[in-house]
Amino acid sequence: MSLVEESYRIAARLPAWERYNLSSQIRAAATSIPANIAEGHGSVHRRQYLYVIIAESSLRELQTHLENAIRVKHINAAEAAEATRIAAEVGRLLGGLHRALKRPKKGPGK
């Protein structure tokens, strides 16, 4: 959720004419990450790891949008530093969760 908050702060700094383009895409990608984790957490099947894959994809999308904002000079790297740091941490956490969910479940007596 910290990444969502930081992403919204960055999106608010973008030019008004980007409100329905890059700004909207940053907000959507950022909110998709925790939403997919929550949806997967509610799943009772092993398929829940698919939600983690979607969250990982949304994270990569967000990172790309942030890089785009930097490259077109809507923000500078310093303004994106906190979001970049949090995104890296979220990526590590999602990777660990993904690996853990892919492991076969051990049943009783195994």
C-alpha cells in the first residue's frame, strides 16, 4: 500500500494533460498490485499463485511507467527514488511469495 501512496503522489505531480494517460496508468498499475494479492489471498485453491503473477506483471508495468515519466522529464529520478525503492522491495516479496506458492503442498504424513 505504501507503493500505491507513493505512486499517487508521483501521478499528482505529472502535467494536467497527462491526467488521463500516464497519470491514470500509474495509478491503475499501482492499485492492481495489492488488489491482486488480496484477491489471491481469498482463493482456496493452489491457483492463487496466478494472482501473484498478475501482481508481478502490474509491478513491472508500474516500473515502466515511472521510467517513462523520468525519461520524458515529467519527474526526475530523485522524485521517483522512493517509489523505485519500494517497488524493488515489493518485487522481492512477490518473488518469494510466488516461489512459496509454487512448491507442492505436503500432506499429512509426507
